Amino acid sequence: MLLTSPFLYALKEAYPEAQIDCYIPKGSYPMLEGHPALNKAFFKEDGFTVFFALRKEKYDLAFNLTEGDRGALACLFSRAKVRVGVDPGKSGFLFKRKIFSHLVEHCPNPKHTIEKNLDALRVLGFSPTPECRALTLAIPEEVEEKIHDEYGTGYILFHPVSRWLFKSLPSDTNAKIVNALVAEGHRVVLSSGPGVEEMRYIEALQSQLKYPVESAAGKTTLKELGALIRASRLVVCPDSVPFHMANALQKPVVTYFGPTSEKNWGPWRNPHATVITQELPCRPCFRAGCANTKISDCLVTLCPERVLNSIRASLAVETTV
């Protein structure tokens, strides 16, 4: 969701007087809340009745930036004369392609997700300028003050687990990294989402630590996680939400990609980002682990020293600057 924020800027650039609303999952709203181009949001959790609310708005233009059926239905109920969507091919419900007046074809080559989103404007004849492609995350001042009071500043924020566990390093690998960082005199704060599997991962990681480490795991909202990232010295995480938040906030971040593609989901305009990958002929495979087993060999076999060296290098650059 955060990666749609440049699209909102570009849409406002194309139509300066437009009222821009969005239809999204409620849990994702903090990623866009406070965006200067956004008017209001409608939520998918409100069920079928939200489509009638959209109809009442009498929109002129509607976009579906995903291949989802609900987004297509939202475009249909919007009654907009111009409806732009991603070409669903043969997927989705019958006549889905007929909903849209303009279709965005799939790019056969790797392309960053933000650029794919901007293709929805390109098919209408607009060429978004570089200035409007900023990745933005708004964090209220009171949220930043709360995080500063609880955790201070200048720590390494270690967010070791994605809710998609196949994107994460094994807990023992991350434990070795954290133990080494603390032994070298660095202050580390752990974070994670509140999901059951994520919290089990954090517990497994903590059981292998040699030193006490502060933990914000499962305790923060998305806005508070953003404030934790902003107050940190460096973020270490897998290909996950905190990685994109760190890019939006222009923070130093070290991340690693396994089954997913760094060309599609990698850093966006963040010169302080470091991406670690293994050069294996099978990656990126775009699967939920090897043969969809939820275990990714390209991450299981990643040497912790490689991650540590990238962290040390990033910290050294920060020190010299």
C-alpha cells in the first residue's frame, strides 16, 4: 500500500483539481493516512455496502492498481466513464476485462512496483515527472514523541521477521547477528508485527540471545513502527513493510531478498539502502519457499557474517558522514 503513494502524487500532478479517494483494506490505511494528495478512504471491510457509497460519489475516473476482483467491482460501481485496470488475462470473474476502458499490460521484464503503478497513468497519455514520484509516509508528531519517550534514539532497529516467514532468515542466524552487534557495543531494539507466527519467531530468537535486548515486538501500530524507524540509527529487516517504510523515511537500511525480486520490490530513491542476495540460478523464484515448502534455501544458507559486514559498512558510512 505504501508503494502507491507516488501514484497519488502523480495523479494529483495530472489532475490538480481532482478529489482523490481510495478503496483499501482498513489495516493498510495508516500507510496512506496523511498523504497530502488523498481526500478520504473507503474500506473493503465495510462489505458490499461500500460499493453503493462509491456510486454516490459520481467519480469521473477510477483505477484498480491490482488484479483483484473487488477493486474491479469498485471501478464498476464508481460509474466512472474512464476506468483503468491491470489486464487480468484469463483470471478473475467472467467479463472482468470489459469493466475497464483502459488496460495496463503486464511488463515482461523486471520493473519496480512503483513504476508498474505509474503505468496506469501512462496508458492515459501522462508521463509522470521525476519530482512527483516521492515515496511518502506521514507520521504524527505525537506518535514520534511517544516513541522517543519509550525507546529514545540512535539504536539499531532489528525487525527480523516478515509475516511471510519464507522471506525471513532462520532465527538462529538472526540470533548470531544480534549477539555480535551487542557484543560490539551497539544498542539493538527488536520489532515485529503482532501475528502469532511472528511472535513465536521472536520468542525463538530471544531464547538464543546471550544478552538482554529491548523489544517492541508486537507492541506498535504501523505509525509507531514508522516512528521507531525514524528514530533509529539503522534498520535491519527482510523484504517486508519496514523495508519500504525505511525507504520512505530515507533511513539507512540493510535488507535481504530470497524468493522475491529486488528489481520489483527493492529500494526506491534511498541511497542509504543495502540489499543482500545470493547469486543462485533459481532465484528469484517467486514461490513461498523452495517448492512452496515455506523454507527458502537462498535464505537458510545465507551466512550471518555477510549480513554483519553489510551492517558494519553501513554504520561506518554513517560515522564518516
